Amino acid sequence: MTTYTINPLLDRRWPDFLRRHPNASVFHSRGWLDALQRTYGYEPVVYITSPPGAELKNGWVFCRIDSWLTGDRLVSLPFSDHCDPLVSEPGELQSLMNQLQREQKLRQWKYVELRPPASEPVTPNGFQVSETFSLHKIDLQPTTSQLFNRLHKDSTQRKIRRAEREGLTYDEGQSQELVDRFYRLLLLTRRRHQVPPQPPQWFSNLLTCLGDSVKIRVACRQGQPVAAILTLRFQNTLVYKYGASDARYQNLGGMHLCLWRAIEEAKEAGLREFDLGRSDPENQGLITFKNRWGARSGSLTYFRQWLHAPRSGTAPWQTPLARKALAHAPETLRDIAGRLLYRHLG
């Protein structure tokens, strides 16, 4: 089976194909790929079996990452929780896989990475399991009352009511003021987690490229932002992509208020699913938090095919000492580290 490649930012067939395919997500979308390219310089490419001019019947989207620091590679997709190969027949998938393996040898990519959200993952030939996460999703088919009753009574329902009782205000939209509030909270959160913040251009580009599909949701106490989330909407799914909070006000339920308002809005819009995203298996606190929203949990496995055997050991910037130093560094230095490092980490 002959394979081809297209640029999804230029090929007019790609958006139409995504509207037809049931497994397409916001991470396949032109807006998401455009934001990745604008922010990090990644080159998006889709592998297909449809000849030029013919209607697309499949597509597997990747980004080419060129990095002198972490190596050149092909990833589906960087900074994306998951990305399904949009194929309908095993033969199509195998033909595309064969092409990937040929190009890896030709271009000397360090590795090719796959992030399929399969509930029962099967390791592709030549690939190895690289990382495993939990993936939580909320079925939005029940009524709003039924969804609320499924929430954990003490840890979730009570926090939502606490936020309302405390008089927390809730704002949503795409204004620069909301983006600034969200990013200030993100700086606090990333510092607590001892990792550099994403560059602010990433969020500006998401709003520019995805437009109304992106929404910032902020909870405030007497005008002071206490929690915020960023959600992405695509077809019948709402995705919780980023969250941030001020730890001093964590007991007020600001994060719970933002998430519940997002669920209510999704129900009103007739959406079918709320994707809460991936969770590291070591972060049991986050997994428990998502379980208490009545979400179903599945596995999310990433696979890599290495050109050569990977080296063991931790990268210098990922060591505990480096993380501790970064957590206590001045805000300006952490911001610079984020701007410089993230394009190498996708």
C-alpha cells in the first residue's frame, strides 16, 4: 500500500476528515498543531494512504522535533495527552508503520513515539513501552443532578458548596485579563511542583489558534484569583488541559468550582464527554482527586521505537538537585528556563 505525507496546516482535506472521524480529538486539530509550531517550531506531518486529490480515509499525525539538546525525533504528539492513529483497517496501520520505520532509519531520528489512548494497549512490533499513565474521563450522558450525585460527597460535593458559601466568584472567557490571572496562578503551581512554567506564548498561541475552543475559567475570593483551569472543546468533548491554584486558598474549593461550572456548561451544550487528562501513576493524590469526580479510569501507554539502545540515567535538568534549585530560583530565572527548555522536551 503506497503511503504519502501531507501538511495538516495547509491541506484542505484534513479538517473535513477530522469532522468525519469518531476518534478525532482536539490534539489532531489544525489549531492545536498550529500552536505547537508557532510556540516550539515543531513541524507537523500526517502520514496517509490516500493519493493526492483523493478524499482522506486515514491519517496519523506527528510532529518532527529537531533538538541539539535532546535529539531529533518524531512524536505523536508533543505536549498532547494522547493521539489516536486515525485508521480503519489493520492493513492501513501496518503500511503507515512500515513507512515510519523506513524514515526513522533514513532521517536518523533518535526515536519515534506513539501515544494511543487504547484501553487495552498492544505493543507495536519494534516498539517498547516508555511511559504509562492513568486517563480519566467523565461520561456526560446522565443528567446534571445525576452527575452531581456521583461526586464524592465529602471531598467534592462539599467543596463545591463551600466555594459557593464562601462567595467565590467565577469568570470565564478568553480575555487577556483572565489569561494573566491564570498564568500568575500557574507560576505558583509550577514552582510548588519544582518544574519550570510553560512559556506564556504557548497560552497566547492556543487562544489565537483555537479561538472559542479554548476557555480560561477563574475562581476568585474578593477579587484575588485562587484557582483556574484551561479547557479545550472539540466536537462532543471538553478537555481539562491545565489547572493552577494558590495553595493558601486551597481549602475554599476554587478548583472544584471551576471544574463543576465546566461540567454544567458542557451539559448545557450537549457534549458527551469530559476528558480529565492523564495522571502520572506516582501522583496518587491527583488520581484520587479525579476518581472522586465519578470519572472512569483507564490506562494510557506511550511507546517508543529507538534507533539505538537508549542511554540510562537522568538528564541533568531532571535530577532532584536541579529541580530543587529551580524551585527556589528567582521567578525571572524560572521563566527563562521554561522558554529555553520546553521546545526540547516535547
